[in-house]
Amino acid sequence: MISVIYKRLSHSEGLQLPAYASEDAAGMDLVAALPPGEEVVLAPGARALIPTGLAIELPKGFEAQIRPRSGLALREGITVLNSPGTIDADYRGEIGVILINFGTKPFVVRRGARIAQIVVCPVERVVLIAGERLTASVRGLNGFGSTGPSSEEC
């Protein structure tokens, strides 16, 4: 387990802090820190940056990923547009969530609504090495869909 320092911004006072919903949950829910009484209406196809009222200080070598909530995606067509959104270890600003409505009806975001989840993950740094040739593989240069249809598509 790692420790992550957080700062609650003034507009999130009284809101639920991110927490794991079960013992084996990978992500913690983030809530909308809209001003009291205000709401954001996402028309079908619309997107908006929703504040969470939280800033974090990740340990070096970690990132936080902002991911959709599966229930919102299934029931309402609401997802995180840049999923997964990445929060780098050196970012100290407020966490914002870009929601988009892929559903067929307007979706209302209210203060305190659970809008996304945050997952903290280790990050490996790489060094790119120029090469004239890449090692051959079974797939080779074949791109999207080249491994064939899934068993459900057959």
C-alpha cells in the first residue's frame, strides 16, 4: 500500500472523499464538486469538464488514471472522454473529469454525484533505442483486426 497526500479544495467541503467500495476494488469513486445548487446538463453528444475539488501528490514512479464508471456508461451512455485520463506524479492542480454523453437523452450532473473512478498505478520509464530492424513476429505488420474475429462474431 502506498500513501497519497491529498488537498481538499474549498468548493469540495462536505463532499465524500474518494474511497474503495469493496476490499478488492481497484478504483475509488470521484464525485462532482459543483457549487451547491448548480448542475451541468450534458445534452447527447456534449462534453464538459467537471471539477472534483481534489488535488493529489503522487509518489514518484506512479500515475493516477481517471476511468469511467461502468454503471453510468451502461445505463446512461456517460463516459470519460480521454479515458483513461492520466494524472502525472508532478501535477498538483485540481483533478477534473471530462465527461461526455453518448446516450440518447440529456444527463444531469449534480454536486456530489459519483462521476468517475481513480486508479493509482506504477509507471515504468523506457529508453527508446533506434534500430534498423525489428524482430519478426507472427503478427508482423498486420494492424487493426488482424488477429481475426472473436468467437462471438463467427
